[in-house]
Amino acid sequence: SIFQEVMKAAEILSKEYDIKVEIYSVTSYNELTREAQDLERENLLNLDTTAKTPYIEKVLGSDEDNIIISATDYMKAYSEQLRPYIKGNFKALGTDGFGRSDSRANLRKFFEVDTNFIVYTTLAELAINGKIDKKVALEAKNKYAIDTNKINPRTIDLNWNKELTYNGKEQLPTATVNNLVDGDKCEITVDGDKHKNVGTYEAKEIGRA
């Protein structure tokens, strides 16, 4: 489970870097967010009373110097929704969807949420916030073979542009990617027997930057 990855990362951070880590298991990111949103609204509508503190803040604390890493097998967005209610420096790691065929271990490595990446991310966040020397994080990046040239492993959302109707002529469908963000580039090719009017076609991502 992802919790085992986190536990192994915590052990490495403790033994090799003398960094103590507190680990929490999240039952439901959605419920934590809903509770925080409800209290946020209640506090907004009752300015004449003492503001209530959401459960997530009670557990993690209100120290703005906290370094908090969230690791999940779900999409990053599940934990990202808690960001407004977390004090300190928050970094979310997640799979962005398991839309690939491989082992859990390889998928976690691909989506950058395995033990090594959790260790590196923790050290990097500490370095960014001036709590350790950046040299420590850079050495860890090399030690754990973190590929800085790897493209963002975000799962693409593919859309077939149109439904083809028999017209007696050679046809080939086209596809586009819906969920690119500013700066993303993605090249798609469509494979299939374009010499037939009816056939099976497959769209492949051949390059992303």
C-alpha cells in the first residue's frame, strides 16, 4: 500500500538524514475538506463568536513552518483540495490516474509517488524553505535516480474528433487531447487500417513536452 511507501521513506529520512517524521493515515480527503469548508462558512457567518478550527489543522498544527507531504494512490486533486486549510508548506504527490497497465510498484515510480520520490520531495521542500542545505537534496536526487528530464506523467484525456460514416471513400479518424494546460505540447498519431471504411483504430501519444 501507499502507506508502506511512506513508512519506508520515513525510515530513510530518519536513519540517513536524521530527519524525524510524523505519519498520518487519511481515511477520507473528501470528508476532511467538507468539514473544513463547513467550518469556514460557519466562521464567516458568525464573526461575533470564536472561530472554530477544522480537524485537519488540529491534527497537523498551525505552524506556518511545517513541511507537509501528502502521498496517495489517488489523483493529486484529492489531497490538493485540502490545501486552503493546511498551515505550512504543503506538497501533494499522487498518481494522476492509474490509466496504464503495469505493476503497482512501476506505476508509483512512473507517477512519482514511490518511496524514493517521497524522500527526495521531502528533502527538496526542506531545502526550498531553507531548513537544510540544497546540496543534501541534490545529492539525494542523484542517489535515487530522480529523472529531471522526464516529462510530467499526467494522464491525457483523449477525444475522437468525429464519428465517421460510410461514404465509399478512404477515411481516417483524428483525435485530440482535451486536458493540456498552458505550455503543454502533445503529439498524437492514429494507427489503423485506413484503406477500409470500417476498422479498428488506436490513438497513441508519441511525444509530450
